[in-house]
Amino acid sequence: MRNPRTNQEWHDAIDAAKGALVLESARMYGLVVGGPKVNIARCEEILLLGKKKGFQPSQDAVMRFMAAIMKG
């Protein structure tokens, strides 16, 4: 897997990583069943690398991620 290259790719990747980790957390607590398989290590890596580059998840990252997976 390649890392994001452009600023927009970083923003998108960080938002998706944040949303995926929240989904996985909810799944672990039994609040959610199903959904996409989450690569926890990769999401954490993207968030860490993005933070080093000065990026952070958008405030609505989780909501947009959930809306996107609900669309299919």
C-alpha cells in the first residue's frame, strides 16, 4: 500500500482512518455488527504519519465515513 501523496489524499486518508477506527471500536463494544474489515495497524500508521506532517482528522470525519459506508 502506498502512502498518500497530495494534501487532499492525506486529508481523505486521515479522515477515513479516523472513521474506520471509530467503527472498529464500536464493533468491539458490540454496538455495530458488520461493515468493512478494518486494518487497525494501517489506520494508526496513517494517523501518526499524517500528524507528523501537520494533518489531523476533520471534525466531521466519522460522520462522513459512516455516511459513505451506508451508501455502499
